[in-house]
Amino acid sequence: MRIPNPAPVSVLIVLMSFITPPLRAEEPPSQPSGPLPTETSCFNCHSQLDGAALEPTVRAAEDIHFQKGLSCQDCHGGDPTAMDDMDASHNPKKGWTGKPDRLHIPEFCAKCHSDATFMKQFNPRARVDQLSEYRTSVHGQKNAKGDGEVAVCIDCHQVHGIRAISDPRSPVYPTNVAQTCAHCHADAKKMDPYGIPTNQLADYKTSVHFHAISVEGDLAAPTCNDCHGSHGAAPPGVDNVTSVCGTCHPREATLFRETEAKKKMDLSPCIRCMVCHSNHAVLAPKDDMLGVGTTSTCTGCHAEGDNGYAAAGKMAQSIETLKGGLAKANALLDQAERAGMEVSEDRFALQKAKDGLVESRVLAHSFDLDRFLAAANGGIAATDAGVVAAKKAFAELRFRRVGLGLSLLVILAVILALAMKVKELGARPRV
């Protein structure tokens, strides 16, 4: 085999190197340029003024935009280098726009926040769909129709001094969201034109959700935007209430859907979760919500004589029987343990009763009496077994005590006999 002369190939490679430019990585987008935020003509001038003109500089240090190197001109335009010359600083040829009209704030903020290339300079995971989501919301739809009173970006995030959403002092941090929404939704003057009630915050403060997030510090507990959305805020419709609540309570939501599918029931007239648990004033669930008593939620829809009323009564009775049996079994096992009996295995077996109680409470959402009773009766059987085990422990304890008493009597009798024998031996004359 003949090997070709490598010289022509080498020449070709050299020639191609001049024709084809070398491959190189694309240049990253440039970061904000110009003077530092606090060294601009804007900051220099406004920091010497008072009132509303001073306000943009007061909280500049805590503003997330300033912290990222952005400054006044990045939003308002103008020449940040024109010191001591207001006309030059506010030069329209330099992009000066002045204070944006409130109606067009969403588009104003979206100039940056909808630009994926720009936002990735600061956070590769930054969302850029806020404006499109906002346009689907009740706020956004009314804003698009020219309503300048509905909420826009600055109502939730503030104007200047905008903090990162992860900052606990931010108005959109989970523990602050309810109060932020209430700035409008608890204001009767603002809500009257829309026919919207203003009791949402007051109701929410009575709820188990508010207690979890504000008292216990559970940031996973729901607040306004967890149910209504943030930028795409809208009231959940009847058809999707189960999905909204099911975000945190999936088992209960699944039971609802299973019931509707298997029994061909339409539960939408009862507004699903809300009819029993309310919407904003969601209280911690209690067993007396089930049944036909004065505090029952079942009697809101079911009257004496219908199947639902009878089923609710049976469910409540089973729950009370299970709770009573569990309390009795625990008390007896506690007493046996204090008496020195080994009952750890019996305690472990009693866990089935606790599981049955939890399971039956959840299965109340299935509206399936047979399925509910299967779980409840399984728990009741476990409590009965716990009571029997405790009684056996007491019987064994009595047996041991009787045996110990008899043993002591025998031992005392032997000791007495030995003592008498020793006395007898001592009384005999020595030979």
C-alpha cells in the first residue's frame, strides 16, 4: 500500500486556518456599566433633597437591584454621569423616561424581567414569565382594560428598596404575604367598587394555616399565594378547589376523586373541601365535625332520615368507640408497666389501633361507609387485644404475688423449724 505524501495535506491545513476563523466560546452578556449605584448623579442629587424626592435613596442599600449593580438610570434612563446638571441628567436623548405611569408598570418592570438573556446575568434560574402570568390574573385582566387601581408589581414588591424574595423583611416573604395582600383586600374603600368582601385576613388569622406559619414558623404552611397564585392570582373555581387543597393534602383529594369516579357522584355542589373546612378560616379538624351533633358539619347538607345522615352517625360512633378503647388500653398497660410487668410488645401491637384511628379519620373524606368501618373496626379490635393483654399482665402479676407469698411462708416455716431444731440441740446435756 502506498502512503501519500503528507506535504500537500499540511499546506491545505495551513491555508484553511487562514480562511476559517478558530472556534471560541460566545462572549457572555455584559454586566451593567457606568458609575456605581451610589456614585451616580441621580443618587448624589436626590440624597440632598427631602420628602418624596429623597425617598429613593433612603433604602438604596437594601434594594436587590442596587446590590446587583443596577441603579436609577437602568429603570428611568438619563445620564448618571452629569453631576450638578439636572437637565443633562434628565436628557430624553439619554433615554430619560421619568416616573412610569402606574397603568403601565407591569410592562415597565418586564423590560428586564421578561428578558431571559438579561436576567441570566444575575440568576440562571430566574423566572421570566411573570408578565405573561400576570396577564392571566384578575389583576392583570383588569389592568389590561385600563383599570389603574388594581394591583401591579410595586404594590407587592414596593417601589424603591425592593428586597430579594428570600429576605424575611420582604413584603412577599411567606410570613408577610397575607399582610401584603391585605393592604388592598382589607381596605373596604378599595374593594367596594369590585364587590369583594374584606374579611379574608381576619378569617385567615383564625386558621390552622396562619398559626403554623406565624407561630410555629412553618414556611411550608399555605398563605394567600399558595392557593391563589402570585403573579397569576385568581380565586380557585369550584372545579379545582380539590386540586388546590390537594397540593398539601393529596390523600384526601385522591379520596374525593375516587368517590366521584367509582360512585358516579358529583361533589361540586358541596364545593368539596370548603363546605366542611371553610376557605380562609380553616380550623384544625376535630372529631366532632363528623357525625350528627351540634358541631357536626355533616348536618349542613344531610337531614335525619337520609343515608348520609345515618352514615355520619355510624362514623362518629366508631371513632368515639376507637378513641375510648385506645385510652382504656393505654391506661391499663401504663398501670401494668408501673407494677413492673413487661408490656413493650403489647404497646407495639397497640400501634395498629392508632393507625386505624388516623386512617379512619382520613377515610371520612371517601364518604364510603364500608371502607371507613373496615379501618375503624380494625383499630377497635387492636384496642380490645390491648385490654386483654393488660388484663393478662395483671393476672400474671397476681399469680406472681401469690407464689411469692407462698414461697415466703415456706421459707419462714423452714427458718422456724431450723431455729427450733437448734434450740433443741442446745438443750441436750453434754456427755
